[in-house]
Amino acid sequence: MDLRYEIVHVINARHLIDSESYQRTIGAEQIGRLQLGFYVVLWPVRAVGSHYDASAHYIGPFPTRHAAEHAHAKINAESWMPGSVVNPTEESAANSAALTAATI
């Protein structure tokens, strides 16, 4: 599966800051499901635009942008499927439960 990605920062239950520093509204189906923090957001390449709705798959939360970027480096885009969990670093093993809950 070909995927494209973006690192975003969820700042409250309804909004995130995208990679270009614009505040965006989270899709209605995601509102309240994402905790505060940084996420790797994945879309199929065929998706048009960056919509933060049901077409987006969120992996996180991560405490920093650097941690989210590190997680992305560990994701094998060829084998990643929605619902799979990525454990980006040894020190974030404790975040594993949050990753499972937030991978949508």
C-alpha cells in the first residue's frame, strides 16, 4: 500500500496544527478520540488533499515532534496497515497502550 504522511500536533479535542503550521479542524468522526500530542498521520497516495477525517490514520500520541518523526522512520509503509501498532523507541514502550488506543 502506498502511503503519504504528515506529522501533526493535536492541541485540543477539535483542532490540530499541521506541518505547515496551520490550525485545522479534526474530522467529526475523530473529535474526542485523539489525545493531545504529536501524531504521524497516514493517507493512501490516492487520497486527494490532507483531510483529517476518516480517510486519515493516526499513530500516536508522541510527546515531541522528534519522537513522531522517529516513529515514522520505523514505519514500513509497504507493510503498515490500519490498526497496526508501531513502537518507535525503547523508551516509548510505556506509550504502547496509548499507541494502540490512538491508532485509528
